[in-house]
Amino acid sequence: MATDTTDTTTTTDMSPLLRMVSTTASDYWNDSCAVAELEYAVANGAVGATSNPSIVGEVMKKEWEIWQPRVLAIRDEHPTWTDVEITWRTIEEMAARGAKVLEPIWLREAGRKGRLSIQTNPTFFRDPQRMLEQGRYFHTLAPNMQVKFPATSAGLRALEEATYHGVSINATVNFTLPQALAVGEAVERALRRREAEGLDVAHMSPVCTLMIGRLDDWMKAICERDDIIVDPAAPNWAGIAVLKKAYRIFHERGYRARLLAAAYRHHLHWSELIGGDIVMTMPFQWQKRFNASAVEVRPRFDDPVEPRYVDELYARIPDFRRAYDEDGLTAAEFDTYGATVRTLRNFIAAYWDLVKTIDEILLPNPDLRR
């Protein structure tokens, strides 16, 4: 996003996040589809947004006055629909509503930015065909929709086919270098197939998420589980180290999928990534914190992670080696990697919690009525 030289506003007058996107190659998204939060993010330079079952559940609470009556209206419009069907219609409408806020950016950027990510059903993570069918349908919900597929062995097959069919994908549930490289290869195969058939690729914008905070979490969990002592600071650099290594390889190989950093835990997940040609998807709370902080906005992406942290993690934690080495995991092992299992369990539980929230609207507890 270039600074408008006709504006009297200088970069020093900007919020830190707006200054970042105005002066570096880095972009950021709002890690929510709540409209008020998304409007704040766009005003501070955000060029995208994302959702998942957990996020949708939080938006339901924040926008209850909108979604509670809408759920009842969907019920009345479709008298035979199940709670699951009503849940998905709610998810879809929420995503389309957020996408509308981003549509001016999508038009301005010719499809390269301004998209809203919507996640396929997390319970489908082993079924590539169901994910593909749902992803292709989600692609039709708005012109600027982006579809999330997990970087599981089945998810990789689904996202490759979806890309071939013109869907801008977002690979999620992704923590390791081997997963990221598999995503990069799958997207390239699909884009080359489209190019060979004369199909458009210029207006597609695939991204490959690395959930860096969740990898940090997994390193800390392993240390607790296996009684491993490391420098307390070292696990906070695990995800950053993997992302920076993936970035170098993506550029060496010419992968067109853009890396995206997710799952924020501390300011290093922002400050150490400033300057990279990547996307950062930030929860609203972290955006507010960063904009109120005294952290200097300057490029640090090319600064290497302190070698002693990487060396200690590599020597002491086998699952860091699996995440950091190009051949650390086979595709068959993606589904059983600890961070993958924890996150899939979390997403599936959040999905059923969301269905339960819908059930509570459809069938309010009579014992609580006056």
C-alpha cells in the first residue's frame, strides 16, 4: 500500500500497523469477520480477513443482536433444515458480509488482496472430495472469497484441485516446513495446469498459513510433557524460525503462494516479521496492542533468528527438528504431528460448540424463561 504523496499526513502520524503497510512489503489481515473490528483493521491498513469455527462463535457473541434474529429467520425460511444446515448458512452469510467490507480493496488490487477466508468443515479433514466440493461452493459466495483447507494429507489433495478450479486457497492447520513446502508444490502444480489450459491465474492469490504461535505452544507443551529444560525464550522463536526458513525456500523455488503468519502470542510474531513480503493475520486485540505500543516499526524480517535458540531447540526437541527440516515429516505424518492433532481437535470442538450455540437459539431453555 503506497503512501499518497498528496496527503499531508506523514508516516509518523500513522498508527504503527498503517505505517508498516505503507513503508514495507508486509500486509496484514484482520483475524476475524466481525464488521466493526474489520472496519477498524481496514482503516489501519488491513487488506484481508479470516474466519474459522472459533472465530465465528466469537462473532456470534459480539454481534448477537444481528445473528440471533437471523438464525431464527433462517429457521423460518427453511422449516426442515437441521441445526447443522442452519449453522453453515450462518457461517456463509457472516463470511459474505465480511467480504463485502473488503470488496473495494479486492477491486483496487485486481483480486490480489481484499479477500475473506472461510474455512471448510474441520470434520472433513480426511475426505478430499467433501472438502473440494464445499470449497468450490464457498468460492461462489462472493467474488472475493478465499477458502481454507487444512494441510493434512487429504487437505493437500483438495487444495490442489480447488486451485486448479480457480479457487484462491488458504492452507491452514499448518505448522512445519515440510507442510509449507508441500502446499507450495501443490499450488504450483495446479497453477501450471491452469496456465497450460489458458485459464486465468493473474487474479488468484493463494496463501500458505504457518500457525507460528501454535508451533511455539507445541514446543512448550513438549517441554512440560517430557521434562525438557531449554532457555525459556527459545520456544517463542520456534515458529518465527520455521517461517523465515520457509520464506527463503519459497523465493528460491519461485512458489507463488504467499506465506501468512497466524496465531499471535507475543509482539515478536509481529515485530520480527516486519518487512517480509508476507501477510500477518492479527486478532483485533493484538492490533490494538500493537497500535498502542512503543515497538519501533522497522524491517527485521531479514534478521536471522538468534542461532543459539535454533540450535537449542534443534538439539533438545525432536519435534522442532521435524518442523524445521525440509524432510522432517512425510505427507503421511502431517495428520499425526502434535500441533496438527491439537489444532484439529480445537477446531472440531469449536465447530460443535457453534452448532450448540445455534441449538440454544433454536431451542431456548424453558427453565430460564420468566
